[in-house]
Amino acid sequence: MASGANIAAFNVGNALGAWLGGLALGAGLGYVSPLWVGAGATLAGLAVLVAGSLRPRHHAPDTAGVPG
């Protein structure tokens, strides 16, 4: 299941990048514009990575020795 989700996310990213690059070309921004779109997408992904790594981690309570 996790492997399938990983491949699906890869394919969605691939399609989204092609679509955004096509939008930039279709808007008449020139042939270099997909490079800027790709750089922006990379920065957005980096921001998500940094935000996710700065979140506090919650651990399960320690239940060792507690009768249950």
C-alpha cells in the first residue's frame, strides 16, 4: 500500500510539473519559464520539508509497568 502511494505521488508530481510548465509556456512567458516554474516547485517542496521537520513530535505515552 505504501509503495503504491509513493508511486502515485511521483506520478501526480510529474503530471503537475508538466501541466504548470505548459501553463507558463501557453501564457507566453518564453521557453525559459518552465525552468522558473520548476525552481518554484522545488522551493515549495523544500518549504514543506522544513515545516514538517520543525513540527514537535508526539510520542506515545510510556505504558511500561502499568497493569492493563
